[in-house]
Amino acid sequence: MQRIHIIGGGLAGFTAAITAAEPGALVTVHEAHHTLGGRARTTEGPYRTNEGPHALYRHGPHWAWLAQRDLLGPVATVPLLRATRLRFRLGGTLRRTPPPGLLRLTRRRAGHAPVDTDFRTWATARAGEETARAAAHYAAVALFHHDPGSLSAAFVQERLRRAAALPPEARHPVGGWAQIIDRMAARAWNMSVRIETATRIDPGTLDTLARTGPVVVATSLDAARGLLNDPTLTWDSGRTALIDLALRTRRGDASAVCDLDAPGRIEQEVPGRPPGKHSSAQDRTLAPAGRRLVQGQFPVAPGESKAAGIARAEELLDLGHPGWRDRTEWRREALAVGRTGAVDRPGTTWRDRPAIDRGDGIYLAGDQVAAPGLLSEVSFNSGLEAALLAVGASARSRTSRPALDLEQG
């Protein structure tokens, strides 16, 4: 029986590994790092943060898939009290409510927005220039792009509707995203999936693996481009300055501040009570009692420095968390480049991104490939499709020639 090789031990990789193993395929996961998770890694220590804001959207495809396999685990939503402390910066000042026109625009169906027109032009014609600009900046929470208004209207509108849905779609895994990866890895292991960490695959090794069976490359698009020596593996993504802070709590702090003057947002990363629970206790696995973990993401333009994004973050912190500098007990900054998912420009859709099937038994998975969805849903959908294609290719090969599994001798 041919062995299916998965390169990458993140969300896409383990989605592919479990999907391939369920019908009985032999599967090996090759992870270059000593730890699993990819972009879903969660830091260790008293303050547990992810690489940027991470949320599961409950109407997304991987929500049901994870729940059916008992991999979802406890998740938390924003309690009503915290929702009342959401603030918006518009015209340099904080507001309790967004412009009425923005709310009306979020209710428009994504199918009504054209693919070949930019969001700014389309939204301006329907709600005016000021509302269109505010809506584009609000959508940046699900885009990580410095100029959301320049992207395809259909692409931005779909994300705007889901990011502004009421009740909110977003759910936060208790303990961070690493908890989901740990459960997925444990399930894969129990299904006899081999998991090899600290195993870096180069183009020569890839060729050897491909002779033993299908290969799913579940890495970043940049890594896949070098691994497959394929310069066509490119797609637009974003550059985002990230900031994490641990603050001593103070009554009156905003639960989140959404910048409508420019793309950016800060929010508390300690989620509220899990749905269905009567307790109002927060997830204290992310920060000790009496401390508040705050995360910010601020897209920056090509050539713009991380410091410029951090400066905008500090402006929002001054508005929403007065005295935050004196209350800061821990701080981390980063610049995420090409790690924030695909963005579609006017005239393109997810179907135009690099194809999953690369030919010769090689399949691609990740957050910048030809699969639909919001944020991590692209990784999930592509991992699922890549695995199904790999299993099909393996089955066809078994009927045509003897399989050679070098790992089994």
C-alpha cells in the first residue's frame, strides 16, 4: 500500500493527515520544527498568545468537521457585558457605535458585490465615501491588508458580513489554538499516522518521497515555492504588525477598539464564558488572574516599517486603555509577512489562486491556495481536498502497479 506523505504539521497538514488516514491510508507527517502547529502555535508561559488573532467561525466548514470528531474542545465567546465595551475610533475619537451606514452595508449579501470591482468603488456608490472607508477598515480584522478598499468587492464583502455578524460567529479555543492542534495530532497518532518532527524536507528528499506515494505540501506558499522549485506559486498576502501586551486590569478598559480611520484593531485575548455554560468565569489559561491579555493587529503597506504599525497600535491603546504603559507587565511585537492568508484583487477569486493539484502526485494545501473560506478555513478546505485527491491517486496506483514503500523496506 502506498504511503501518503504530508509536509507540514499545522492545521492544513493535520486536516490532510486525518482525512487520508480515515479510509485506511498509510500516512506520515513531516514537520521541520521540533514542535507542531505551524501558525497555530501558542506560546508557553503565563501569557499564552498565538501568532495574531485566532478564532474559529462557527458557520465555517471546519467547525462541524472538528466537532464531529470530538476535536473542537471547549471554546469561548464574547459575553454580552464585554460586547458593550466595544469601541470604534472615527475622526480621531472613540465612539460606542459605528456609523449607521456601516451596519446597513454589512447586511448586504456578498453575492451582490461584484468580483471585478474594488470594494471602495462599489461601497461608495451604495453608502457614500465615508461609510465605504469605515467599512473597509472594519473588514481589515479578517483581511490583514493595509488597503482593504482596493481589493475585490465580493472578497471584502463576504468577510465584512461574517466579521460583523450578530450574534458573533467568532469563537476562541480555550487554552489557545495549540489545544486544537494537540487534539488533532493525538487523533492522527491513534490512527497510526507517523509524526516526524525536526525533519526538514528539501527538493531532493521530496523527489524520493514522491516515488513512494502522493505528497501533500501543507506549508506556507513561500516555502512550497522553493520546495517545488515553482516560481508560479505566488499570491498576494498582507504585512501586519502584531503586538501582545499583558496589562494589570482596570475597570473601564475597552474590550476592543476597532479603528475606522485606518485598518487596525486591539482586543482582549482572554475570552469569555463558553457557550452553554452558566459560569461567567473567563479562560484563565491565557493569563493569570488580575491580568488582561491584549492583542493588536495593524496592517502596514509594502515598505512601511513595523514601527509605524506599532505606533498606530499605541494610539488606540491610549484611547481604549488609559495608563496602559504603567500597567504593562509583558510585551511582544512581531511583523507577519506573507503569513496572513490570501487576498483577492479585483477580477480574481479563490479559484485563481495556485491549484491544489500540482500534477505527478503532488498536492498543495495552505491558506493561499485555491480553496474557499475565511482565514483558517482556507487551510482546512485545501487540506481536506488535497487528502481526498491523494487517497484517490493512491487507490488508482494500487490497481495499476505494485506499491513501493521505502519506509517499510
